Amino acid sequence: NNHKSDSRGALIVLEGLDRSGKTLQSRKLISYLEGLSYSVESWRFPDRNTGVGQMISSYLANKSELDDHAIHLLFSANRWEKRFVSMSHALCYVLLLQRSLMENKLRCGTTLIVDRYSFSGVAFSSAKGLDIEWCKAPEMGLLAPDLVLYLDIPPEVICSIIKFVVEVKAPEMGLLAPDLVLYLDIPPEKAAERGGYGGERYEQLEFQRKVVRSYQILHDASWKTIDACLPIEDVEKQLQEVVLDCVTTCQKGKPLSQLWS
Ligand code: NYM
């Protein structure tokens, strides 16, 4: 039935200050969901493996200098580049360009656990004093092609693709809104006491205090705040509960929506 075909994976984002435990808890959520036989994938931003990601990484390591606006746009570009998939097979090429990689995964039933997303982009850049609306702008907008036909396949296959594309509902425009944002709440002073802090740009107490204020502005009813100072197992338990609830809602066909639309 109709309802069943709308079943999809959930887009779940973890946010919080540096050293709030996002990466560890993301890993734990992945094994938890895999243990329950869900199809699940771990994503993170910045993705340092791409060309843009390497520029970001070098900036964060203080090995290069960039204008605050320019680095903000690079972080955003790093999310947008996930729309593009290079595939040698023409059929996949056509199908995947129609939808972003992210939307495709979700619609195929895979839940994505994303370690930082657009909220980090806005929180960290606006903490430097950039206008918050300006920071949000590159995360919305850009029009996706409705259809890209790469004519290197037999005509019968093209026909089936066109039929498929016509059946696809609204084309995606901006970046997708997460189904759940998990905010791992930790006072900046406590985060600073945790190991490995201070190595990268931004990992300074005074700056992280500003980031907290920016996160507070972005916070809305769809966010779940978890006390990141609790023992690891307690944080883990609380996350499991809300995540399972969200995954179940998405399986039942909760529609996807656009970020800040
Ligand atoms: N960061 C991360 C930003 O400033 N903007 C962004 O859009 C994103 C995704 O990068 N201090 C900052 C937050 C972190 C730093 O992140 C590196 P991580 O999770 O430590 O790799």
C-alpha cells in the first residue's frame, strides 16, 4: 500500500561543543541500531576526505588562513558536495543525480547518524560575529536538476527511468532537515577538561562559550537536549530511546522536509 512505500530511514544529527562526546555516541548508536538489524550508516561533517574537506582540515589545524566568510562557505560546500555521486554505471548516474545521495539513502531505508550538520556551520561561524541569517543562507536554496539524462544506455532502460522520475514527488531543493537533532549539552569548562582539547582552531574556552550562545538561538522544539556530563552509559541509554522512537516514526512514512524552509 501507499503508506508502506513511503517508509524510509531517519536523518539523525548529533550536535554539541567540541569534546561533548558526539563521535563516541554516534559509534554506539550505529552498533545499537545494527544490533536491531536496521540498515544504518555513519556520516560526519566536515568530511575531511574530499578536496574541500582537506582545505577545511588544514584551516582547522592552523596550517592555512582564510577569511571567515570563505571558510564558512567551504564548510557549507562540504555538505553540498554530498549531493554529487560519481558512478560509472549510467543507470545509477541518472537515478542518483535526480535525488541527492542523502535522500537516496534515506528513501532506500537506511538511517543516517550524522556527526555535526548545518547547525555547527551556523553556530561556529556566527560565534565569530558573522550575521546568523547570512550563515544560514548557503544551506538553503540551490535548485536540483529535475532530471539529468546521460544517454549511454539502451532506449528501453531510458523509458523505465523516465517512468520512475515522473513518479518521484517534489524534487529536492535545499539540504534536508534532520528528523532529530541530538544536542549533547556540556558546559564549556567541563569540555575543556576532557582529553585532546585545544589542538584545533576553535577549541578555546572563550570561543566555545560564544558557540553555546549560537546553539541556543538555533535550538527549536525538534531538538532533544541530553546532559553530556552524565556517565557514558547513561547518555547512551537516553540516546537509544529517542533514536529508536524517531526511526520507527520514519519507517511509518514521516515525510522528508527541507532545512529552514
Ligand atoms: N565546524 C564544523 C564548523 O565550524 N562548521 C561546520 O559546518 C562544521 C560541520 O569544525 N570545532 C567546526 C566544529 C569543530 C570543527 O569538527 C571540527 P570535528 O567534529 O571535530 O571534526
